[in-house]
Amino acid sequence: MSILVGLHHSTRYSYDRPVRLGPQVVRLRPGPHCRTRIASYTLTVKPAQHFLNWQQDPNGNWLARYLFREKTTEFSIDVDLVVAMKAINPFDFFVEPYAETWPFEFPPELKHDLAAFTGPEPAGPLLREFVNSILREPRSTVDFLVDLNRRLQRKIRYVVRMEPGVQTPDETLRSGAGSCRDTAWLFVQTLRHIGLSARFVSGYLIQLGPEAKPPEGAVGAAQDLADLHAWAEVYVPGAGWIGLDATSGMLCGEGHLPLAATPHFRTAAPVSGNVEPCEASFTYRVSVARLADDRSRA
């Protein structure tokens, strides 16, 4: 059974005077490795007088590159997509025998292919302390990753942080709080420091609330919600890239729609580009609505 869900995402940049925009790169199209079926997708950008070139970066992410002819007082981006939400078992994967128990070693040829996702940045004292606290005794790789994901969820309190940029792992550990992108980057660096390959993912998160009153103590969204989100993916031989959402402490499911998966958060920003010096204001909104389901045909 699947439920058709419509998502609308609007972004507005307003400027205090007519300005010239440099090339703008928009990363707001679900990636090829998105496991939820995209029924339709529309990207509308203003000023309408522009040149659009669809590209794919070295990681296979979709990039919409815009060139603008005239000066403008507003730059707007609207995404409309319809997805077929169907329950996904996040543990439905195969693990190569040599990787079933952690710690394990990547074969040389695979290690070479994953090099961009394996080398960590230098660890500060708090990240080094956290990495050293991770037990190295052999155990199931899947169980190890699940437990580490939950440990970070308990350790780092989620906060909405509107300031631009991503905190360093030490900043997140020191405050014990961070946005989804802060926790995702901390997780990526943690995984790399223990010898695993990990990447940073930005995307949409759709959470559907229950149609009936849930049992007391149930965990989940009380109503239908959607927003931009960030999480980590770890590469497990045989299984491929597995999404780990340390904000919730759960593996990624049908509600996680990846837009950009990259070695570094710098190349996963939803929008990047230059603009002439000016005073600017920024607004965005993400909304979601159920359109239909297939239960009548079940």
C-alpha cells in the first residue's frame, strides 16, 4: 500500500535594490538513489528570464545551474513534487560475509573507490575523546551501527538553528546540542575516525501522522510534517549506503528523500551562488498534503 503525498517547498531571497546574480546552483531534486518513488517533480525559478542547465556532480547528485540575464530584486525557487509513500524495511539488505562483524577491513580495490568518504578531518579533543570511548570488541556490524546512532541521538539534543553553516564536531559535543546538519556532520566524522566510509546527506524528511489516535507512549509525528533535513550515510559492503538519522536515532526510511549526498557538507547546500553586495532577506516554507492512496484497490 502506498500513499501519494504532495510536497511544496518555496524559497525567497529579496534584495533592497536591483542586483546582478552570479551562477546559482540548486540541489533540490531527489537523487538517483532515493528509495521512495517520485511520481512527479517540478522546479520553478524566477526571474523567468534565465538559462538552465541540468548537471550531475561526481557523486551522481542532480544540479540545476541557472544563469540570469537581468538584474533583479527577488530570486525565488519553488519545488513541487509528488511521492508514493510506501513502507520500507530499512534492514532489508545483504552484508558481505567479511563485513558482518565490526571491525572489518575493506578490500584494497573498494578502499580506493571509497577514499573520498574515508579520510577524516583532524579531530579536536572532544571528538577524539568520544571516538576513543567507542568499544572496538568484535560484534555485529549492523548492531554496532544501530547502537552508535542511538547513542548520538541521546547525547546530542536537537535544536532548530537558523544561523548559516555547520558546527565543528567539537562545538556540537561541547554544547551537547545541534541542528540536524550539525549532528550529521559529527556522525560522518565519527564514522571516518573509526575506519568506516561515510557521507553527508541533505534532503527532505516527510513524516506522516497517524490517521487514528496512537496508543499511549507511541513515538512519531502527531501530524503530517515535512522539512529540509540532514543525515549521514555509511557504506557497508553488500548493503551499500545505509542512511543513519542521529536526530531520531533511527535508520532512514521511506520519508527520507535525499537531495545531495557528498563527502563534505559544503557541496550539499540546497542553493549556492554569488550575488552583488546588498541587503537581503530570506524566507522559506515547506508544506505537505496527502493526495490519495491505493487502499481502495488493495
